[in-house]
Amino acid sequence: MDEFKIEKGVPCPKRNRTHGKWQKLAAMMKKGDSVVLPTGTQKSALFAAIKNSGGKAVSRSIEEGYRVWRIK
């Protein structure tokens, strides 16, 4: 364990959740806005971004993939 140096008093930086593409999209969406996404993975990522920004979302399966609405 001699190869690791323990340091004290180094502040932990805040998480920056505003730079990813899903966070940017969630920030641009207002209550009642919706977007069509082709994959479930993308739907989940946007859902999480909206939730992390303090909002709420709902989604429905459609022919083109998924539609996600910001409801709060």
C-alpha cells in the first residue's frame, strides 16, 4: 500500500449534469413538449435526464419507436 498517497482536505467537485446531450435536450423541453426517439435506450436516457433535472416524463410506444413527453 506504499504506492498510494492519502490526501486530506481535497474538496470533491460538484457533479456537472448539464453537458450531456440528454441533459441538454431535457433542459430545452418545457412542460407539454414531446420528442420521438427510435430506441428504448434513448428513451430511458432522456427519462433519466428529465428526472434528474427535477421534472417528470411519460412515454408511449409508437410506430417510429417511442414518444416522450415532459409533464412537469
